Amino acid sequence: MDGKEVKLHGWWASPFALRVIWSLKIKGVEYDYVEENLPEQSPLLLQYNPVYKKIPVLVHHGKPIAESLVIMEYIDETWKQNPLLPQDPYERAKCTPVNRRVFRSTGEEQQKALTEVRENWKLMESGLEGKRFFGGEQIGFADVANAWIGYWTRIVQEVVGIKLIDEESVPLLAKWFRDILEIPLIKESLPPQDKFLAHIKAHHKALTATGASS
């Protein structure tokens, strides 16, 4: 397929752009990648996503699609090879978001957020019982949608000094985080660790400073 038919506007540190990159790679779809220089927004980005003005945006035959999970579904429906979504409607509905308040908060609020996110881990882990991946033996939609959380969690644990993943409490999930990030297709697209760590440290400092002064 001609990569000019498919273009992806993304940003190197965006986990949501990563979701789309991984989905395209799993499908074997060639595409042109357009790196946005955030927080600045290019004229093309504003043209393709005038309402939210955010990445990622997938452009297929000149038609833009925004929002990473919507894009993933579009990719799965458009290119049928290597399905991401299971046929079962209940399985299709599973997708657990990470709680970012652990990263954005401090003190008592952070501890409350930590308790909540650990409960979310347990719910998330229930989808792995008897399986290597959420998709079974092969990675699927939920694996691609959530793979970035493992990488993000490693970095955030170092920045905030709190252990987010307790291997004793969620052993299946902890193993999944390790396994999914070692898959070559996933691993090769991750942002450089040193660069990402510096970015997260700066972002955390700005967020906590804003919170302290408000």
C-alpha cells in the first residue's frame, strides 16, 4: 500500500499516538508519519482536528479521524488482517484507563489516587486470567490500547518515588507489562528512555508547582 494514502500526525512522547503506530504496524499498513512540534500546532493539525486541536490524527485518503481509540477501531474495520478486536461484544468493551491523579497530585490526595489505581489494576488483571495477553495468545485491541501504561508506569515510579505496580497483588498484570513491552513491534516504537524521563520530570514539576500555588 502506498504510504501517501495514510498519514499519521503524532508527537514523540504521546502514548495515544503510540497506540495508533502499533495498530498500523500490526496490520502491516504503510503510512507517512508527521511529527508535530507540540505545544505548537501546525496549520494541518488545526485543519484536520479543528475542535480538539490534538494529536493523534489519522488521515486516510484525505479524510481525518481523531481520538486514538476511535482511530484504532477505524484501522481494525478498514484493514481486516490481524484483527485487533475480538468478536465477543463483552470482550470488545474491555479497556481500563490508567489513573493519572497519582502523577498529578501529592500528599493525601496522591495516596487516595494510588489506592484507586491499584484497585483498577486488579480489575484490569481479571481480563488476563488464563491468558498471556488480553487478546489471548496474540496481542489484541486492549493490549495495544494499554501497552503504553507499562512504560509510563516505570518512568513515573522513578519520578514520584512510589511503587505503582505491586507484583504480589497483581502478578499476572506485572508479567503482562513485562511481556508486552518486550515484543519487538512494541519495543521499537517506544520513545527513548532518557529523553522520556526528562520530559516526565519536567511535566511533573510543572504540574505539582501549579497545584501548590493554586
